[in-house]
Amino acid sequence: MADGTHALTDGHLRAETMSGAEYIAGVLKEEGVKQIIGFPASELFDASAALDIPPLIARTQRVAVNIAEGYARATAGKELAVVTVQYGPGAESAFAGIAQAFNDRVPMLFLPTGYPRGSEAVAPNFESRRNFRHITKWCEAATQVDDLPKLMHAAISRVRNGPPAPVLLELPVDLLAERLDALPTDHRRPRRSVPQAGDREVVDLVESLLAAKNPVILAGQGVLSASATPELVELAELLNIPVMTTPNGKSAFPEDHPLALGTAGRARPATVDHFLEGADVVFALGSSLTRSYYILPVPDDKTILQVTLDEADLGKDYAVAQGVVADAASVVKQMIALIRSNYLPLGERQQPAAEIAAIRAVFMEKWMPLLTSDSTPISPYRVVWEIMQAMDPKTSIVTHDAGNPRDQFCPFYVATTPGSYIGWGKTTQLGSGLGFAIGAKLARPDATVVNLMGESAFGMVGIDFETAVRCNLPVLTIVLRNNVLGGYAKSMPIASTKYGANQVTGNYAPIAEALGGHGECVRDPAQLRPALLRALAKVKAGQAALVEVVTHEEPRLAGLW
């Protein structure tokens, strides 16, 4: 058009020139982006809305990023999660969410706006390109509008390929208003590359596992990202190897399988300790093998084989006997093909299923009094048990918050379907679970999505319960209320005893009702399951729900008691 305006033709943006914001929105449309998440102001909201990409506006920038993380995790990174926020305070407030996503290896495209060019580096102006570089794997700023085509292609390529992590492209507001001669329809969608192991590497992995007397597999989040659960199950059954998962990898192996050991977190079932202690070889598949307070360490006397997408993981925290940089699914497929063609029949192999079942039975017998306790205030383990009875794990997605809710929930909840559990914990920012749940519901509207959190976590992000209500993303939030910061008295005993520094107060069900959701408070353990079923019915009918449970502080943790 001679006047430089643009129009929609046959569903695509056609123009002689268009603004930078319009071009970026057009690229997102070409990429199949279903919504743009964030908090205004960002010129990308209107430009995207003009192309029928709806905005999802959170109440805080941090939770907006958490929502994008939940979306990316629930789609195994197969759909592009996009977040935008305002320059300055908006980008500053998003920092924690991006740090969480970076530490837990979650791919997303972060498009903060930037100060007008020339003023971005002037104090106290916050320049995202400079400040986010250590918590993103690629961090650039557009400086010329004509560079947008190559920058958007480069950014999306990096989201799709290599080690998963947030990718940042800062967009100065004056650049977004400038016009450029480019069409989004000329954008070439980057494809994902699936790196494979070399033939010799596969032979070495297979022969090491076949020679091992008591191997175990440690499955990480890379198995979920690669959608490699079927291959992992086939390999485990072929070689009769027990499988445990990392906290982030929980659900990568069906936990109702006879070879499943559970999750190797700070709190964990006895099956994990027993088989890890007796193992001679640990095959870490799709895991960064990161040492963390919240992850059970691999003992020093084990031979470790590691498969990861990130070469920086190799030897990072553990000395590995063999490290392979490759996609988890492709490696396991290669291993299975080699075993079937060259090594069958395998002869006598250890049959650990009966031993696993026996150890699990003793473990559950020990914990059943807490899981079914009739105490008042209610035991948090009773809450975990009732969640397990009220929900169908095959049609649900559950997550937890940091601290005691994670440590009490993770060892007992049986995740049977890949992606049905969003586990996290390398960095443990209170409140992240609510955004993860909202994002998971956005990605999987057919799933029942449940988030378990403590009152301190809810205190950080609770107002974003209204985001779930307003955006028609009905999730169930369960808040454990014991009026203390669980476990924190140990770190500040004098302040807690003398000044009550570990104490908090509040009623949370009325907040949910005031924000437009269903709210209910439970004090009687006999009323817990009926309350959960009522809340699940509300969620199924389209209303976000919150169940507040009055509990007692519980210091006993599986694996530590």
C-alpha cells in the first residue's frame, strides 16, 4: 500500500512496510504461538492481538514467567512459550522467574521491551541485555529495526535447539515503532535438531550396562523433553534395570511400573536408597547431574554414565566414566537397536521387581499411620494421601511448591504418565507452583491441574489466583496452613522463640472467594476428601478453586526419618 499501512489478507499480514512490533507479532503467528504472556505495557500485546494472538495478563511479571514455564513444561517444549514485559521495572520484576526457568532448564522466548536507544545504559535505567546474560543462554538486544528478521530467527532457533533454557531478545520501544521492509511470511521456521551418539559411544554404553552387576537408571528431565518415556521403558524391561528419576524428571518413568524406584529427591522412598546404595553403575539419562540440597547425591563409589544435551554438564559436579552429548530418545533407540541385533539372548539377568515391591511395601507400612492419620490439626501427609485418592493420575497434572509441600508430596505421589507431574527444585522460589499450574492448564485444558503449596508460598503470589479466574484457567490450589514458616525455626531459633519470627497468620479460602473462585477451609480430616471432591467438581465446571487445610507442622521426611 502506498501509504505504508498494512492489512490482513488470507490470514497473513501483507504490507509494504510495517512496524517492528507488527513484524514480531507476525513471526509469532507464523510460529503457531497461541498466546502471548506477560504484564503491560508492551507494544507486542496490541500487535499480537491484531493477528488474533490473545494476551494472557498476569498480576505480576514473575508469575507471568512462571506461567510460561508451566506451559513449556506441559508441552515438553514442543510449543513456543513467549513472555513480554515492560522495560525498566517490568524486566526487573521478571528476573526471578527467568532465573527459576534457567536453573530448571526450561525453554522459552523472553521479549522484554527496552528503553529508547541511547538511554538504555544511563543509570538507573535497567538494561536487560546486560543484566540477564547469566540466566539466559542467549541474550541480545535489537539495535536496528532491519535486523529483526535475523534476530527473531536466531532467537527461536536457540529456543528449539541445544540445552533448554530461556532466550532473551530486548526490544527498544522506539525500534518497535519504526517501520521495516520485511514480511513475516518470509520467516523460515527453525526446526529442532536431534543429536545422536556415535556408534562407538553406543557400544560402550551398552557394554557397560551389560557388564554391570547392579545397574540403575537415573532419568532426568531430558527424558521428558525428548518424549523418551516409551524408549526408556523398553530399555529398562529389556535389561531388567530399576529406574529412579530426578525431581525434575518425575513422571519420565511410570511410577506404577514394577521397575520404578521413585524420585531421588531430598525426601525419597526407601526403594531409592536401597538400590542406589547397592548399585555399581548409574546410568544418568537426560540429567545434568547437578548437586543440590534438594537432590539425593550419587555416592562417590559409583561408575557413572551420563547422557545430556549440554556438554557443560559433563564432569560438572561428578566424575563420569562416559559422557555422551545427545538427545535422550535417540540414544536409547540406538541402544535398543544394538542390543536386539547383537546381544540377544542376554542370558540370566537379575530380576529386581520382587525386591522393589517388598521394599516398597515395608516403606508404605511405616508411613501409612501418617498418611491416614486422624489427628487435628490435620497431618500434611493425610492431605497428600487424600489428593492421591481423589484424583486420576492419568488425566491430571500436579505440581507442588518449595519446602515442605515438595518434600511431603514427592515421595508418595505416584506419577504414571509423562508430564503429569511438574517437579522442580534446583532453585526453590516460594510461590512458583501457582504459575506452573496455570501454565499447565493453558497448555492442557483437558487435564485436571492441581497445585499444593504452603501459606508462605501463597502469600507471595496468591493474588495471581485471580489470573486463573479471569483467564478461565480453572486450577485447584491446595494451601497447607499451619501458621508458621515450616522448618524455619531451626535456622532462626532465638528470633522464633523470642519474637515469633517464624509465625504467620491469615485465612486464605475467603481470598479465593473474593477473587471470584471457589474457596473452602477444612479442619476435620474426615471432611478433607469430600472438600477435595467438591473443589474438583468446581474445577471441572470451569471455576478455579482453593482448598485451605489447617495442618500441623510436620518435621518428619521420608528418607530422613
